[in-house]
Amino acid sequence: MIADHHLEIIKNELGLKEDQIQAVTQLFDEGATVPFISRYRKEATGSLDEVAVSAIRDLLSQLVELDKRRAFILNSLEKNNHLSVELKKQVESAQTLTELEDLYLPYKPKRRTRAMIAREKGLERLAIMIFEQNGEDPLEQSYAFIDPDKNVNNSEEALAGARDIIAEIINEDQIARSRLRQLYIGQGIFKSQVLKDMEETGVKYKDYFKWEESAGTAPSHRILAMRRGEKEDILNLSIAPPRNKAVSILEDLFIKGDGQDAAMVKIAVDDCYKRLLSRSMETEMRLLTKERADDQAIQVFSANLRQLLLSPPLSAKRILAIDPGFKSGCKVVCLDRQGKLLTNETIYPHSGKSRATAAGKTLETLIKQFKIEAIAIGNGTAGRETEFFLKQLKVDSKIPILLVNESGASIYSASKVARDEFPDHDLTVRGSVSIGRRLMDPLAELVKIDPKSIGVGQYQHDVDQTRLKSALDDTVMSCVNKVGVEVNQASVQLLTYVSGLGPRLAKKIISFRNENGAFSCREDLKKVPRLGPKAFEQAAGFLRIKNKNNPLDASAVHPESYSIINKMAKDLKCTVTDLLNKPELLKKIEITSYITDTVGLPTLKDILDELARPGRDPRQEFEYFSFAEEVESIKDLEVGMKLPGIITNVTAFGAFVDIGVHQDGLIHVSQLADRFVKNPADIIKVQQKVKVTVLSVDEPRKRISLSMKTNPAAPQKKNKKIRQRAEKPAKKASNHFNSPFAEALQGFKERG
């Protein structure tokens, strides 16, 4: 059961009801997954969706970790005889990790500090007398503490030690830290400067050679870019508010008069800020801004990944897939409607006329021999050239020729998964198969690849890798279970993401299928070794078995609800098959008559929706697309051209678009629409087909600026003005990022 204090915090933080939170946490305790809870336990949770269920899980996990740290601190304080009644009360009531650490700081075991050494010399009483600021002369007070035996040889050494103690007291003061923390959050400034003689080496960070902006509002991509530049020893990065404001806060707290003792405290305040608090606060701000940047980057990546995984499938077609190349040739494979490899060839359409003629004959033969229904071409090197070559052949014009995003295909082809699947074929064959299967079913193929290699992230190698993996795994699992999995065709990788399964049970299912043949019904899954009742409950609704004994097994209706549908059919004096095939029968069902203690309207409505369209694929219909035929490379682009394109990546600063020239163009956020756009993801999605206008082309640096505005601003002339703009010195702090390309330079496109 969830602890009462956790329940209260989650309720206030997420704005949910207590019974919803309790129901979700209880289901998690019973081993339920997010997709299962949100899809099949709506009555218990009040119809919470995946986002809300995940939020409860994540916040509860954070609170549990906070309690673990609280317990550690209490144990440490008690062990070292620091735990007073008041301190224990403060620790137990602390709501955040920062508050906990501030309380623990004065008692935390630490390496020897200057203040510790001063205390060992017997100077703590002098420090306290000065800190009280009663108007006495510190110099006169210091004479009594001169002791050569304790290495205090004169008044200056005594006063220096006392100031060190005062500085540490100020540094550990909870109120001082809290107020400075708010100053850093509200008025902290990122300052980035290039290190000496690193201008040429770090040219890709040119925009940050002399850069300032608010740490509180700096966007994720710029924070991560500056941090990476610092890590690569190109940039010097700091975070601080105006120094006079920070020192003023401390002086207001600790300076009580205008005597010589107050002047001594003022020196200690200045030293404390310079040597202790500024460093401590900067470290906290670095962690805070990094965490915020990570959150934004992970959200962008997860959203893009979801859109890519849910790209419309071409469905079961006989595919001829090509991994294009120039000198090395094009690797061609033919796949049947289930994605099985039938044959492979290597052709050389770009190596002279005779080889091109031979390549054409080979393709024509393969298309006829295997009754090809669609052609998939990787969109990398030689992709457009190969597409043009195919369109010149005398093949059936009804066979679509489609370019497929091949990002990550090379990662898959070299992976253990690919080696296990095609042990007798080389990398190029595996890559071609992956390209063809991506066209047939993007989700089923992309789950075989590490999501970080797919190419839709933003600084994915710079963010917290544990959090990134967790978020991406959640996204993949959500997509897989949203679509459903045909258990008699699915790969181990696809089954792994089904609710309640995981890699071990996925392998058991595949082994059982190989040994016993196709599953004839969902109940057969119970025969799989180690697949117990709980795993069956979690997984069954997301697994599909088509064209077998029970038509409901091909739907998203959970087996626990079959009895309800059987009763509906009985009441209407028809069969379940009739319910699935005759929509008019569904209108006769009085849904409220089937409500029970455990089954309510949400589940019954889902059942009727599924009966109306059994086994429906939630993904959109496949839409055929082709690039402008007259544009094949960046050299063909002209300012003002209007071209079709496909969104390949959405970021905080705009969107990247494939327009068929082997180099994605960038639509800066300011060019996405005629109105102001704060978040590009609100209006644009990965894999979306768009029409764009070319604003500028920088061929030497392979930069293309695009617009989706109805009437884009008058574009700059090609090349000359682009060079002039690039030669201008980087601007100082601004809330606007003027170069639509600068963000892209920071290693953003990290494809496999």
C-alpha cells in the first residue's frame, strides 16, 4: 500500500483523486504494466491514460528514493550524536532533496576544511565573539588566542582562522543558501567563452565563443551544446548572478552593525561567497539546468520516436528492397509478404552503361519472378540516383517506388539480432532486408534497433542515459501495445515489448511456436513454459491471433471480457461472428444492462468500439509520396523553390526536412507557420509530408534553410550573403537565436 504522506504529495502534485492513485499503485504492486492499467483497468483508475499512470509511477519512485536518503541522513546524524529532537523533526518534514541536504550539510562528514583547522587551533570562541558583532575590537580580542604551540603566531593568523570559521557558518546557513539559490535560479547567467587558441578547432561552437543568456530560460539544446563544448575543452562555461546582488543578500543576513567586528564579518562574507557559496550554488545550478535540459531533450526524443514507430505501414506486400551505393553497387533483396528473404543480388547501375544495362535486366527479371508489389530504396548515398534509374526501366507503372529512411539500418545489420536472423548473409544483405521491412511495418522492424540510433533525438548522448533508456523503453512499449502484435509472426524483439512478457518469455513463445506450430487461440499461450496466469493476464489483450478458431482473438478485446460478448450475442440470438460482421446488430445492444461490479461503461464502450472495427490498426493509412524529380542534389536547389518533403526530426528550435537531396534542410521555428509557434511539436510531426519553400542554400557547408510560411520573408541571395553572415562575429546575449542553422551544428544529428 502507498504511504499516506506519499499519497498526499502525489494528489497535490498531479491533481488526481486519492482512490485513483491508490488503485494505480495497488495494480503496480500486483505486477501490472502501464499499458495494461490504462487499457483494461479503467473502472479502477477512473479512466486514467498512460501519461497519468506513468506520472504516478515516476513520482512515487522519486518519493521512495527521497525517503531512502532521509533514512540514511537520520541514521548518520544519530550515529554521530547530532540528532536533536528539533533536527529530527526538520529532517522528517523536509519535502525535497535540496532541503534535506541543506539540513544535513553542517553535520555531513567532510574532508578537512580551513574552518576545521582553525577550530583545532582553538579559534572557534574568537569567531563567535566577532560574529556576534557587539562592537568590540577584533584585534584586541585576538591577542588572547595567540599560541605558537597551536601554530597561531600572531593576531593576523588568529583573525584569519576566525574568518574561516565564520565563512563556513555562513556557507552552512539554511536561510542563506535558500535565498542565494533563488537568486541563482532567477538571475543566474550562463557565460560561455572560447578557450585560448581553440577558435579553429572548435569552430562548430562558434556561436558560443562569446555568449551570455539567462540560465533560467536557456533552452535545452543550447545548454547541452555549451556543456558539450566545455567537455571537449573548447569553451569555458560559468553560471552566476550579478556578484553585488549575491553579496548584498549575505550582508543583509549577517552584518549587524558598522563597527570593526562587523567589518571583519563583511570580509568573511565576501570570502564565503567567493570560495564556498558561489561554487556550491553554481554546482547546484549546473545540476538543475542539466536536469531541465535532459527533461526537454528526452521529451522531444520520445515524442519523435513515437511518431516514427507509429508511421503508417504499407502492410503485407511483396517487396524489392535496395540498399543503394555507387562504387560498391546496390544490394537488392526480394521479400515475401511476411518479410521473408527470398533472394539477393548486387547490381551496379551507376558504374557505366554496360553495367547499368545489366542491372536493369536483373531488376526487371526479379520484379517479374517474385511478383513484386512495391520497391523500397534506402534514402542514403545514391538513393535518389537509384530511384531515377528505376523509373527509367520498363516495369509496371502500378508498382510504387518509395524512398525509405535508412537511419540506423547499419546498426541493425551489424547487431547480434541481425546475425542471428541472417547468419549466412553479410551486412549489406541484412541492411537491405531492414529497409524493405521498414516499408512493410516500421514498428516491427524499428524495435530491433537501439532507439538512440534511429536519428530522431536531440543531444541524446549528452543526457542522463538511464533516464533516456527508461523513457524510450516506455515509448516503444506504449507503441507496440497500442498497435498489438500478431503472435504467430512476431519477432522476439517485438514480443519483448508486449505488456507482461519481456525477453525471456518472448523467447519461450518463439521456441514453443517453432516446436508446436502456430498458436490457434489465445488460450494456447498458457501452454508456454513459465508463462503464468499473471503474464497471460497482462499480455493476452495485446496479442493477436488472426484467422483461427475464435474471431475475438484477433481483436483488442481481453479474454476476460469474452463472456460479456458471448452474452450479448446470446441475447441478440446471433453468433459472435455476426456481431463482428453486422454493424447494425451493435446498435441493438443496451450497453447499461451489462454493467457489473467489475465491468463498467468505460470497458463496455471499448468492447463495442472494438466489435465495430475488430483488430483495427490505430496507425494512419499509408500515403504514397515522392520527391521533386528535377531535384536530386543540393546543387539543384534554388532560392524560392517550392518542394515536397518529409519531416525527419522535430526539435525545440524547428524541424528537419528530407527534400531528397541527401542533406536535410532546417525549418527554423520562426518559419514553421504564419503565426507565432512556441513549441514546434504542437504543429509538426515526424514523417509528416509537407510543402516547403527554399529560403537559402549554403552548398559548401551543406546548409539548407526552408520555410512553411504562406509568404516567406524575402530570402537572401544565394551563397554570397550567406558567407558574409557567417563571417560576422557571434552576437552577445539575446533571447532570440538568429541563426536557423547554429543549433544543428552542435552535433544534433547523431544518426546511427
